[in-house]
Amino acid sequence: MGLQLKPGVVFGKEYEQLIEHCKANKFALPAVNVVGTNSINSVMEAAAKNKSDVIIQLSNGGAGFFAGQGLADKTAGMVLGGVSAAQHVHLLAEAYGVCVILHTDHANRKLLPWVSGLLDNGATFKEQTGKPLFSSHMLDLSAEPLEDNLAECETFLKRTAALGMSLEIELGVTGGEEDGVGADIDEVDNAKLYTQPDEVLAAYDRLQPIGHFSVAAAFGNVHGVYKPGNVKLRPEILKDSQAKVRSTHNLSDENPLHLVFHGGSGSEPEKISEAIDYGVFKMNIDTDTQFAFAHGVGGYADEHGNAFKYQIDPTTDEPLKKYYDPRKWLREGEKSMVDRLTQAFEELRSTGKSVATA
């Protein structure tokens, strides 16, 4: 019998077992950025429908939006929104019958107080419940010198490891921008779009003795969707990085590194498949799911245009409440997002592979 885990939010050893299971069986999980209960619920619905486990993650902007835009203290809002979103997932994930990894996305140096605040709340949550608030956090200090990047990651890894969490780091720059972190693709030095295996080895040597971590290594990936030809993915960089660590440390594991694919929206299926073969267990998807949600709402608005302008239809005198009810058009966005995630599960080979017990 293969791996079986209790449905709900996974962390610690169960988190490690789940991602090792993904790597060993050559599939990956979509990591979907969320901004509210509608998108969170869509992700869990899609995972349950496709019998796959999933990763739910928040950027700093997504966390702030979750708390509401009316809070004057935006930094506190980002922390409170992250806590609120995490508690929502903890409450409902088990009911959806899938395993969920809870994660935060790109945090550069100015956003370290956000991650620190979430860790403080996570420590309190663990004292109360016996489990951390999140499964993992991410630091994106890729724009800084390697030594500065790794030194800060070491500091935060000690904190996450103490709570039974993992840490994701970034080496090399993912082009494009994610909620204010990053730069336009045309402004990034081309060499930084492709991480060097020696950099990955340096990270492994420094962080492996401390705790569990994963690496977002840049191989030409970009946030957002660009016209064909602008993005040149080179997954072989991941293969070379695995080989460098494996040979240096004489490891038997073909893919000792836990690798992450950022900027998955719009990527060619064959490049996704190749990356998975080289040890990618997680692929970020945000742009495509944002568009899917908007597409569903937009289609409904096109069909029921008067309901977004009038309470009483001026041509028929019909009350339009049943059409402008937010539950109607928000649900169309949710369904469209579920459909797009169904495609993602298929491309990542995770359909039908949930390890959650019934």
C-alpha cells in the first residue's frame, strides 16, 4: 500500500513524505495563489474533484486583500489576512477530503517582517493546536548577493524548522513581477534568469544540516503570460543541479533536491513534464487561474448585462435580484477556476493521486 495521510493541512514529517511521494512517482502539485474564500474554496473543490492533493499559497498582496482593504496598517493587514486565510483552510480542508500544503509566496527583504509576523502567529497556533499555521514559507532574496541571500535564509530556516515547517528559497531571478516582487522581463540580466548548479550546491551545503527546504531555481521561467518566443525555458538546469549535489555528496537519490517551478502559467506541457522528471514537486500557477475566474464572471456579465446596471429590467420590468446576487456571478468564477485547475492537475500528472485517506 502506498502513502496514506489524513486529509487536511499537512506539515512536518507528513509534508516531507508527501513531496517525496510526488518526486518518486513523477508528478507535481499545483501551488495556487488565492485572495479570498472564493478562490480558496475553488482550489479545494478542484482538488477534491480531481482526487489530487494541492498547495494553497498567499502572496503579500493576497494576504492583505484577504484581511480587507479598509485596514489602515497594511503590514498588520498582511499578517492578519494570512492568519485568517490559513485558519479558513485548516477549518475546511479535511471536509474536502484532500491533503493541503499551506504556503506563502515571494517575500523579498522589505517583506521579511510579514513572514516574521506569520511565524510569531504560527508559534502561538502550534501552542494551541499542536501544529503550525502554515506548512512552509518562501523567501525571495534572489536579487541580493548569494551570501546575503543564504545568510537570511539560514536565519529563517532555524525558525521554520523549530515549528515543524519547511522553507522555500529562490536562487536566480524569476522574470516578471509577483505582487511587487521582481522586475519586468526586459529589465533582468539574462544570466540571472538561469541559476548555476554551483549556487544550488552552496545552498544545499549551508541549509541541509539545519532543516527542510526547497529551491526555486530559475531556468528561464517568468511570472505572467508572454507571447511565444519571449520565454525560453531550460529545465536541463534543474537536471544539472541535481547531478551536482548528488555527485558532490555521493548520494544515491537521483533527485536529492526538492525543486519548485515558478511562473507556471502559460508554460508548454512538455517543459512542465521535463521539469517534473528532474525533481520538481510544486508548480506555481496564478496568472491563468486569475484569468479563469475573471473569464467566468465576465461571461456571466455578458449574458446578464442588465443585472449589473438595473434592479428592474427596463425592457421587461422583471426584478433582476436573482441575477445580480453575488452568489450567482461569483460561483461562475469559481467554476471556471475549477475547470482551469483540472487542466493543471492533468499536466502535472497528479490527477487521481491523492494520498488522503477516505
